[in-house]
Amino acid sequence: MEVSFSKEVEMLRMGAGETFHGEGILAITKALLQSGVAYVGGYQGAPVSHLLDVMVQAKDYMQELGVHVEACANEASAAAMLGASIHYPLRGAVTWKSIVGTNVAADALSNLSSPGVKGGVLIVVGEDYGEGASVIQERTHAYALKSGMVLLDPRPDLSRMVDMVEHGFRLSEASNMPTVMELRIRACHVRGSFVAKDNQAPAQSALHLLAEPAKFDYSRLAHPPVTFGQEKLKHQERIPAARAYIEAHGLNEHFDGEHHDLGLIVQGGLYNTLIRALQQFDLADAFGNSRIPLLVLNVTCPLLPDQIANFCQGKRGVLLMEEGQPEYIEQEVATLLRRRDLQTPLHGKDVLPQGGEYTAEVMAQGLLQFVNRYLTVPSNEASASGATDATATATSGVQAWLQGNQTRRTGVAQALQAQGQTLPPRPPGFCIGCPERPVFSAIKLAQQDIGAVHVSADIGCHALGTFEPFSTGHTILGYGMSLASRAGVSPSMQRRVLSIMGDGGFWHNGLLTGVQSALFNGGDAVLLIFKNGYTSATGTQDIISTPDDAAKLAAADKWQSLAHTNQTIERTLQGLGVQWLRTVHTYEVAKVRETLVEAFTSDFNGLKVIVAEGECQLERQRRIKPWIASLLKQGERVQRVKYGVDEDVCNGDHACIRLSGCPTLTLKDNPDPLKVDPVATVIDGCVGCGLCGENAHAATLCPSFYRAEVVQNPGVWERLLASLRAGLVRVLQPA
Ligand code: SF4
Ligand code: SF4
């Protein structure tokens, strides 16, 4: 990984009394060290990648403290790592993106939760839900409920988040339950400060080794018959112990307000957004003081029945803000109120949407109904209920704000419609020069030869091939699952099915669930593996097939792709028994097309694997840019390649754009006043990957593309030659 986190690593060293300024997720990382964590693992994924990335780069400091850090193969291996805390008083933390990572980890989590833990366990999950999320929209809450884990959802304030990490470990030890901390995207990226404490070196660690293994204890195994007893322990001992800790340490927060007869209950992570929504009603100030009493649930599982009942008792109405579906908290609160025969009206999903992110605007719509019902009353009743004219005025202001937003959206849509347009969608796309784009061009061309094929797609950058202009991929069943997910389709298809997988997905899951299964079952499948050298989609983290530092240093020509320097994938496939294996360079479109056609038409009945090599352009640019800058600074000659379109030759049919999708291959007005179609053009960002030339050749496009060599710091002869050429062009060109 070429990105450096040296500044962040320094921040981890802060001691007592120093003020930490930064992002939420880095504050959590520092809090782990303040809590005396002994081991940290995980699998990267937004929005929590930063935690593991920084820890991995802080290796030297971690060794000083005796903290073991492991970049795990997948979330299941990270969750299994927590087994260390079942017998030993070791505090452990792991991290991943949820819900997908939690799904992968589910088996190990069940087997961890059943025997329970001795050392505190904290699982930091990025709750990738709502705007900006990149995975299926589901809630981690379900796992906490079913497996008997504590779920923390801290108020997005750095001091509170750090406190909750420290409490999370102690709570886990007090209850023997694993603790999960869910952090929404906004909580991970919220900025703020807190006063740091000294980091705690763990008592038992890589520096202070355990002399003996724990005594054999069958009750610590997740195995019958003790699993029956463990199931009872969850509700008889562990949950009551967790509740006692939460109450004793005031983990949930009660903020009072002048409207005592009303109440708002909110998941901690939604607190900031709720305050923003309340401000629209003039029901909260800029410092977060609410005029309606708030119960902020920094722990959303287990709930404290007494605390909730006391909060609701005597109120005319309570509104619960719970994001996502199903409404687990609301159902539990409703049940506990009913059991205690408390008649306080409870509102939640009746005034708020069932699913989707609760933004300030969404919350304001729910609050409007609540406020209209309980706070805006005729003036003669106002004094009795505590309602004020000011509230009524604010409510109409909110109505106007919401209406204004809606009117603006409708206005824009209508204006576009009047011009015969719709707002163009802006799907994400491959980086400029991405080595995976040419392969999708080749897949398009190969299908011209053999006909359309069913494509099992996967998770990773290559999933961007499901967007225009490629629109390639019928299903995505999970990370590394493409080959496994074609097993039911292949037998019913006339043509062979294509499965696409990245090297990240191959190591995460694809090798076993896909390759091993296809070989064992004699599947007649075609698997295309993108070997770009990194798990690029999660932030270009290293994997076992990443080119090592020695290869990078030894690269005589840094312009060259390094993806071919590590052969672990090929050797593994051969070792497993793959007999049909081809390696192609992704940028050679005609060759990739030919290899695909061969795989689809070959007489070989069995697994056919094509390894498509091409180093991730993002990582490559990070590697070569400083090198080029240093060459230029030293006055050395640097030659780069750029592509361009001759606008006099371009016929304006844009076939090249439909076959490429590169953002730097775009359109401009036709300079010929007699033609209306815009011409293709290559703009400045072109990194000269060569795909334009390859596509023009492989698809026999028009001859308008040219390749230019841009020379910086040219030598004397090159300058002389350039001025001669320029002179000749001037002579030949008409004035
Ligand atoms: S990060 Fe790398 S692999 Fe992913 S789209 Fe960008 S260049 Fe392609
Ligand atoms: S050569 Fe073509 S595809 Fe490659 S970066 Fe330049 S414009 Fe994009």
C-alpha cells in the first residue's frame, strides 16, 4: 500500500493531557490502545478501513507496546481470532464493514457468544447504511439480538466515543458477552477532539507471555451438551450483568428539557442529526440543548426496561427515532410498556419511514407530525400543555422549509423535462487508466463472436463493470462468490457462464467456495481473475499476492506493471489441479478477447481460468508519481504517452466511448460548422494507459486516435528536431 499514515501513527502515541484532534475512527483506534488491548485484527472495508490501515502501519509502535496486529484473510478469520479471549484475560478488538462482514463472521460470532468471553472483546463495525453506503441495507442489530452480544451505538462526539470503547471492554468482562460497537459513516468521519490518556501496555502480550495454557474446561467449548447451559446463561446471568453495568455507569444519557410531558428516545448514533432537525423547530440550540427531554441510547442492546419505563412514565407522548428495519427497539419498548401497563403513547415508524437513512430532513418530517399533535395546540389550551406560540410559528417555518425543498426538486425536474432531458445519473466508474476497463471492452467484443453469456459478477472494483457503458453482470452474491454462484446456472445454459472475480475476492473466499467446489464437482466453468495486486476497492490494502517491496525496488523500469511479479495465485491454482490456465495482460484487448473466445469454445470440459494481469492504476500512480517528480526536479528527461483524437477524422459515432467508458475520453463540440454531432476528445487527465489504441485496433474503429509522446526536459537533439518539425509544419500548413 503506497498511502502513508505516518501522521496518524504519531497521533496514536499521544499521552495523558494532550488534546487529540481528528476523525472519529482514528479516535476509536487511539481508545483501543488506551484500553490495554492485547490483539487487534480485522478485514478492511469502508467506513472503518482506517482503523486497521493505521494499526498495520504502526507495527513498530505496536511491537513496543506488545500489541499483536493481524490483517485477517476475511471477517470469519477476524472473528475467530477473538477466541483468544474465551480462556485468557486478553482484551481483543476486531473490525470490519457491516452488514456484509458480520454475515461472513456469523459462524465464529455464534461460537464465541455461546461460551462467552473472559477478556473484554470489542468488535468495531462500520454500519454501512444509508446515503453513501455500498452494501445491502440491513442492520447489525439482528446479530446482537440473536447471538446475545452487547450493541453500542455511541453519540458521535469524540469524548463519548472514546469513553464507550473503554466501557465496552469492561462491560464485556462484566457480562462475559462480546461487545459490538456500530459506527455509522457519519460517526466514523465526524471531526472533533478529546483529551488523551496514556496508552496501556497489555499485562499479557507478545512481550509478557502466558506461561501455561488454560486448564481444560469443557464448559468453554461451543459444543453440546454445554451449549444448552450456555443458552440459559445468556438470559439468566449475562444480560442482567450487562444491564447492571450499563445502569451503574450511566452509559445511556438523559438530557432534560422544558417540555417534561414529552420525550424523544434516540439511538446514540443519530443524536447529532436529531439535534439538527430539532433546531429547525427552534426546539434545540446550537450547543445541543433540547427543549424536549431526550433519552440517548448509547447502548441499544440490551435495553434497560426500568430506565425506559421511568422515562416514559407520565408523558403525553414519546417518539422513538430508530433507523432501519425491522424496528427491533420500538417493538421491545412497546412490549415492555405493555407489560407494565404503561399507557404512554409510543410513536416511531408510524410517523417515520420504515427503512432508509434518517437524515435531518427525514427526521423533521416525523417530528412535524409529533410536534403538531402534542405541541401545537389552540392558544387557549397552550398554557396548560406547555405549548407556545413560538412553537406554532417554528412549525410553520419547518413546513415551509420542507415544502421549499420539495418545490426546488420538482422545479429542477420540470425544467429539465421542458428541455427534453432528465437529470443524468452519475454512477461510479473505474479510475482513469484502470487495468480492469480493457477486459470489459474485451468481454463486450468476445460476446460479438460467441453470443451473449450469463455473467456472475462479484464484489470489488470490477463490479463497476455492471454500470454503463459495459452493463456486464447478472448477479452479485457476495465477496468471492461469483464462481460458486454460477453452479446452479451453468448446467441449464447452452453457452458457458463467465464468473468474474478479483484477487481480493479470490483470497477472501473464492478459492475455497468457488475454485475448490468447481474442481470437486467437475464444473465446466470459465473464471476470470483480475490480478491487480491489491484489494483495491477497500483502499488498496496488500494481500498475499501483492508484489513485495523487493520487487518494487528491483523494478528496473518503474513504468512497468508489477502485477506479474507475484505468482501465488497461479501456483495455488495449479497446485489445486486447475488444468486449463491462461495468463493475459489486461491492456491487450485483442488477446484477451481471443482468450475468452477460446475458453468459451474449447473442447476442454472442466474449470478454465484466465488470470488477467494489470496493476491497479491508482496504486501504480501513487508509486510512480513521486519518482517522476524527483526525475523532473533533477532535470532528467521524462517521456510519457498520451492519446488523442484527430477531430478532422472523428466521424462522431462515439463507438470508442461505448467501448471504453474512460472519463478522459469524452465529447466536445464539432469544430466543423457543417456537422452537428459532437466529436470525441481526450482531455488532460489521460494517463496514456493505451486502451484507446487497443480498442481502435481490436474493434477496428475509425483511425482518428493518435498516440503522442510527451517529453519533458528534452535533450539538445530532441529540441533541435522538434524545432525543425515545427518549422516544416508551418511551411506545409496553409496560412
Ligand atoms: S482502484 Fe485500481 S482497480 Fe480499482 S478502479 Fe481504480 S485503478 Fe481500477
Ligand atoms: S489512453 Fe484512453 S482509456 Fe487510457 S487513460 Fe487515455 S483516454 Fe483513457
